[in-house]
Amino acid sequence: MRVVLVYDDRRGRSGFRPSWGFSCLVELEGRRLLFDAGGRDRILLHNLREAGVDPSDVELVVVSHDHDDHTGGLPGLLDGNPGITVFASPSSGLDVRRVNRVRNREEVVSGVLAVERPNNVSLLLESEEVLLAAREPGKLVELVRWVCDRWEVETVIAGFCRYPGAARIREVAEVLGELGVGRVVGCHYFRPSDVRYFERWGIECERPGVGEELEL
């Protein structure tokens, strides 16, 4: 299994273009899927190719929520690959072909669950105990707590939406530490200076840049 941060504003690997938004590529057993689609389709398609992936080989996209910095890459992706299936929340207003509305949970490929909470969908890689999510920090805590009550979660890869200040980030770190999360990969609004708050709770934490492969 391979997870690559293919859309983020933080500069990372050479050749990848940073831009405001969030998207992760997940590859497993020859299948390719995206969690979110970044902010601009031209940049998303470029970064996928830099990751060694033909955009036409992407089978499905799981959209966390409808904000433009998470859905902006969809039009160009779908233009080149109209067979892609998009998974979104029941409340999503996405106007694209083949939208599957996730209710509670749905296995999108073997061992990979789309998990629905109000107005949001996250992605759980069961065998690796990895949760991919994109939420505001307060709602992220609620989501992780809900998921940890039902599944084992070792790693949270999170596109933090909005920055509420250091005090709120410290609260997130405390709760995730109490829940037993061992590793946090912070993206999008997450700042490199926030890493220390998670490390104080014994959580391995990193702030990668675009194009970096996230070791599982």
C-alpha cells in the first residue's frame, strides 16, 4: 500500500506543484483512489503524473466535504476519466456524474471503508489502522473519537480545515493522545510548529509537503 500527498500548499518533493487544497492518493493491490481532489484540476493532474500515476487510472474519489479546496480538481479528473465513481456524504451538493451517497459506512474497495458522519466522509484503511480525514479541529476530535470506538486507529492523516489557534490544537493533541492514536500526519492548515504539541503526548507527528509518500 502507498499513500502520497498529491495536493497541499506546503512545498515538498521536486517537480510537484504546491497549491492551496488537499488530496491524498491511495494505491493498494494495483488499484488507485483519491481522498479529496485539491483546489485546481490542472495542478492535481500534474501532481498525479509526477507521482507516476496516469489520472485515467484513478478508479474512485472519496470527497470529505464540498469546499472548493477539496473538490476543485474533480472537473478535470472526470473530463479525462468519466468512469470514475465519486463517494460523498448524503448532504453533498456535488453536481457530477456517478455520485454514491455514503450512509454510515461503505466498503469502497476491499479493506477500505468510507465512513460517513454529518456532512463529512472519511476513509479508513482497516488493515493498516489508518484514518484519512479532513475536518475542522473540533469536529476532527469528534470524528476520531467516534471511529476509535468502533475500529483500531494507529495513524490519523488529517487535512486540518481552518486554524483555530495553538490552544485548540493543543486540545486536539491531548484528546488524540488519550484515545491512543500513535501517529498524526498533519496537512493543509496544519503548521510545522504544531508538531511539538502532539509529541508532548507521545504521538509521532509530521508535517509533510506535497509529493511526499506517507510511510505506513
